[in-house]
Amino acid sequence: MVAPALSRLTRARVVLLVAVGFAALTAVACGSSGDVAPTATVAQSSPSEGSFAGFEENQHDWTVVSYDLDVVLATPDLGVGAQRFALVLSDSQGLVKFPVIELNTYRYPDGFASDREGPVETKLARFTLFPFGTRGIHVTEFDFDSAGAWSVEANVPRSDGTEVQAEVRFRVMEEPASVNVGEPAPPSKNRTLSDVSDIAELTTGSHHDEELYRLTIAEAIEMERPFVVVFASPAFCTNAVCGPQVEVVSDLRETYSDGAEFIHVDLFENPQEIQGDLSRAVETDLLEEWGLVSQEWTYVVDADGVVAARFENFVGAGELAEAIESVLESDGNA
């Protein structure tokens, strides 16, 4: 039983782990049109639902229908407009690592019981291997032109020249739950080294880069300099869509510190008390301030305090560096 001290983020973490297990057990044959047969078995992020019934009422539910692929949606907090979109794909051989794969979006105008329209967009998703080589994601950007029921179909080539497909169904909201690109960054007052006697009180991780804990977000905004803030709890990176994000940000700080500030905010206020037991965890109020519903988030904020890029769950060094360089160039600091 999840302790009362745990908020929706921790409960979502548990649900996602269950969903990954469901996806690993599910392989569903679809019709030639890609529509799901009425008797199809599905894997979804709220396994308690057991079917499509009620699925589309929950903003962050997602459902996978697949032949031979296991799929995890890494970016369920989606809103209308240009949105980063990422999937983890695996099959009986393990993680799918093709450098690029084709993704197609489809719209369900009357909900998932209706016929789909599309493809609305076709994009190539680029593969990013996480550090240590055990996880990875395919990433692209889609422009969702309306709220409602949507899906993305992945077409993955095989060595024999055939393709396998998987469809992930989800909802796009008018606005995502988290702070979006173009919105002002909340002037949050996260704890810093000046508030504690030991850096271990600020992070569950073993990587202790003190430069990530010098400033509050509010102070960074007041400095009128671009900054990067990562929300993550390194010791509890336990699923397929999170990675060593704090370490990645720390490495990038060494490259871009002349033009930007870098901040890490742990998801928990009491890292030193948890000791592997999440029932002891007290989540930071900053998660509510930023509307965060996944276990890793990274934001790039420009010198005016406006969000220039947002990354749900893990983002690789190359993708994040591109966002930082874009902000520095627009601010004249490149």
C-alpha cells in the first residue's frame, strides 16, 4: 500500500512500472487498417481499467496495441501544439535500437470507439541510447492540432525486410499539466547548500556536483541569465523512461556554464531519511508548482524567465545541448 505521504507522482511511478510489465506480456494482432478488433487485449498505463472503457477520461492514460513490440510512452503529458514525443520500443531480442524509425499520428474524432483519421503527420524518430547502454528512446516532435483522442503508430523494420507495427493511444489536452514552452517559469524557492549542512540532504543521488545546488530557481530568474533545471530523484530512477539525468546536466554545465546556470531539484525533501524506502518520502511542493506528473523533467529557460524547452523523462546530452545552444544564440551568448 502506498503511504499517504506519497502524491500522484509516486503513485504514477508505481502504475508505470506495472504498465511496463503488462506491455511485456502483450502481443495483439490488428486488422490491415490498424484498427483494433473488439476482442483485442491491450496494455495500458492504468491496468485496473482492463479495457478501453473509461480510458480516455484520464489525461495521462495511454494504451498500447501491438503485434510483436513492447512500447512505453515516455511523454504522456501532451497538449495542443508542437510537442516532443518519445517512445521506448523493445521486442523479443531486447531494446529496438534502429537509428531512425517512422512514426505516424492518427486522430480519433469521436473517441477510440470511432474510426481513426490519418496519418495526420509522418515523422522520423531519432534513437538516443542512454548512458551505460541499457536503455534508450526514439524521439521526434509532433504538432497536435486539436485536443482529444490520438494515436501514434510505429513502423519498425526487421532484418528480413519485413516491418512490425505498434500503436500507442493517448489523449492530447488543450494544455499539458506541466509548465509549457512559452510560459514563464515559476519563481520557485528550492533548497540550496545554504539551507543544509550536507549536500546529501538535497539529492538522493551519489553524484554530488555542488554547482547544481547554489541557486534557487527564483534567484536564477532574477539574474536574467538562461538556466537549466532538472527535477529528478537519481536513486529512484527505476523504469524504462528515466536515466542518469543529473549526471548529464552536470556534464553539460562544464561546457555551458559561461552562458547559463544549472540547477538540480530532487523530487523529495528528505533524501537522507528515505534510505530506499519510498514510504518515508516527502515530495517537494515544487512538483505542484510546476505541474509535474512524471519522475524526470528538464527545462531550459531563457534570460527573460520564459520556458524555451521542456523534456519529460530522460533527454540525452545531444538533444539537451541543442536546446541550450538555441537559447544562448537567441540571447546573444553563444
